[in-house]
Amino acid sequence: MAESEENVNVGAATPEASTTPRKQEMVGIVSSDKMTKTVVVKVDRMVRHDKYKKIIRRTSKFMAHNEIEGVTIGDKVKIVATRPLSARKRWRVTEVVQKASN
């Protein structure tokens, strides 16, 4: 019985078994940067239509907090979920994946 308790404790100490959940991440295109320290990010996802089985593109818009300088419309950015920062902001820009080609 002592062996099984010892193995349980060893397994819980590994990083894979930690109980902290991963933050939700998404990659999207900046569609508006007119607000101070806030950008609107469009995220596309592909879903299959239930009846016709065709693949359809669905777009969601997220308001994200932006501390990074130089993020403009058309940039591809990575956003991560965070605590509510305002009435509509629950995301934060973590990095610019690709700059817009202007």
C-alpha cells in the first residue's frame, strides 16, 4: 500500500499533471485599431454544415487589449484569453505573427 501512495505523489509532481488550465489561444487578423490600447481581431474557423456537409467559413470578432507598439490593420496576431478588462474585452494580444504587406 505504501508503494501505491508513493507512486501517486511522484506522478503528481510532474509538469504534465499540473492542475493549471491552459489559456485559450487564437490567431486572427486585426480589422480595427482606432481605439487606444485596443484592437478588433477577426478569427476565422471552418465548420461543416449539418445538412449539406459543405465546409463553411465562420468569422468571429474579438476586442483585444494591445500593449504592443505598431500593430496595424491587416496584421496577423495571436490573442490569449484573460480576465475581463472591460465590458467587451476578454482577450490580450501576445505577439504579432505576421505583419501586413503594405
